[in-house]
Amino acid sequence: MTARGQRPLPALAALLFVAMLLPPARQWLEGSMTLQMLVQIPLLVGVGYLLAPAIPQRIDAYLARWNHGGITSVVLASLVGLFWMLPRSLDAAVTEPWMAIAKFVSLPLLLGLPLGLGWPRMGFVVRGVFLLELIATFFRLGWLYLVSPVRLCNNFLLDDQQRSGEYMLVIGGLIFVGVAAKLLWGRFDQS
Amino acid sequence: MPILRTLLASALILAIGGAVLTAATDGFHAFTSETARRLDVQRDPPPVPTVALETQSGTLINLTSLRGRWVVVDFIYTRCLTWCLALGGEFAQLQDQLAGPLADGKLVLLSISFDPAHDTPLQLGAYQQRFGGHADGWIAARPTRDADLRQLLRTFGVTVVPDTMGGYVHNAAIQIVDPQGRLVQIVDAGNPQAVAQIMRQHLAR
């Protein structure tokens, strides 16, 4: 595929980003914990991931010198992910304007984009560790949100929190099935 | 060389990320905004705002006019069927347990409604009576202006969200204001004995 052939994806990502900034979209997606955590945040990460092909070859090559095997990408993405897993951050992102800005900037640029740039450079082991940790995180957080008798966010309702927990268990399970299927029947590059 | 550079970059990101996470959780103490607001007031007690309140008897008082006394504050709405019922019962129990200091005027209980459109003085009085409470040392009041309500909620760190049944859900707790008019402590609701104990300690000091 030529560089020009890859352009539609970044353009789509940019369009999606602008659409998500619109007040009605924000109001809807930030009105419930489930939508913010499991739709809005993943979409913002996806925007960054899809932007990766738009990064000029020269810059990508330069960054790669600091990103052997995609390790730096994984470290950065994990830390930013950790930050947005704090119930406190989810709360503040709805009420504090500067935290909302931080969300819309950091999730695409410091989580999605590094993953998009680093993923092709990651070997089997790094990808495996990353995916297994992702699955474990969904299970751990899902379980916490499901059983917590107190509200973890002041801005969201308890039944919403428990629904988020259930969905996280389902998502963790789906990623697990996907990884297992890939291991059993998938094709791997010889690298 | 790329391996060394990667190590360097990763270590740098880890250090910065660790610092950010430490700051964002108050040194890994506060993972929720509720814990954070409690830590905040203990560290740096905010002064309560100067706002007018209309009491259950229809008189206007200013929140700052309660200075010189300890004030135990909760936030309620009288149509509430969940937490505020517990809070109302708790305040009625506190009236008994802290009858002495309440009669001496060293302490006052204050329920502030965040639903002033519905909670008229009549409703507020009925709310107190529902729990066998009486007006001695327990003020139930509503803010008179929207801006005042917002300022109160902001200072006390109370978040009110509509629930799916036409009511509200809020982070119900018991807020303690010292005689200098500063919000000094926030404790869990649901345990009047513990609150009475805390207040006796404050008053003995």
C-alpha cells in the first residue's frame, strides 16, 4: 500500500475527533460512566492510533531510534492508560475544563498514537505481554466496579458503575478469545 | 545503540509518569474524588461562603453568622427516599446525643437543601418532624439564590446528579465547620455515634 493509499484512515480519525468535540456528543458520551469509559475513551485512543500513518516517514524513522521493539510506546501508553483508569480522573474530566482538555489531548497523542507507531515494531513477546496485561486490567477493574458497594465517581450512579463493570468483564473476555484464536489459528510473521 | 536510547527514553517516561501519578493521587492516597475532597479540607480548610439561608421558620440567616459555634452540616432534599432519610435520622439522633453542647449554643446542626425550588420552609420543617427531630439546635435551610447554591456545593465539594427516578444522587457525608467558619473535616454518614464522639473531642479541645 502506498503512503497515499493510507490517507483515508487519518482523515477519518480527524473527522471523528472533531465530531466527538461537539457539545451534544460530549454531553451524551459523558453522561454515563459506561459511555465515557468504554466508548468515548476507546474512541479517542482509536483516533490517535489511526493517525499514525499520517506521521511523515522521516519523523517516524527518527522516533523509532528511541523505540526499540516498541518498548517506549508500551511504557508511555501504559502510564497514560493508568492515569485515565483512576476514578478520580474520570470524575474530574466531566467537571473540570482543564481535565477535559487533558483527556482530549493525551488519549489520542500520548496513548493511541504511540501505540499506532510502536505496534508494527513490537515482537511477539512484547505484544503478548501488552495484550495479556490489557485483558487482566479489564478483569481487575471490571470486578472492582462490579462489587464496589460505594460509588467510585461522584458524578455517576451506582447502577451505571456496575454496568460498566459487567461490560469490562465481557470486553476482557472477548479480547482473550481473540488472542486465543490468533494463537491457535493465526499466522505469524517470521521475525 | 537503539536499545540504550530506548532504555533511556523509557526510564525518563517512567519517572515523569510516576511523578504525575503520584501528584494525581495525592501520593497514592486518593484514587477517588471523594477521598480527595476529604484530604483537601483536612490539609487546607476552606472558609465557608457568605450566603443567605432561609430556615424552616422562614427567617433569613447568613452562614457566616454561625461563627463562634461548631457547625455539623449535611446536604439534603426533602423528597429524597434514600440517603437523606438516613441523614435525617442521624441528625435527630445527634440532637439527643449532643443535647448538652447544642443547648449551650456551642454547636449547631445545619441541613442545607440543594433543591430550594421544592424545599420551602414548610417542607423543611416537616422533614425535621418526620424524624422526631425538633428545632432546638437543628436548622434546616435552603439557599435563596442559585448562585449561592452553586457556591455552597462547590466549597463543600458536594456533587448532585439526577437519578433515573426523578430524584437526585449525591455524595452524602457529614461536614464539620469549626468556630472560625472553616470546613475542617468530612466524615462518613451512617454512624451518629462516631460523629458525636468526634464532636465531643472537638468541643473538649
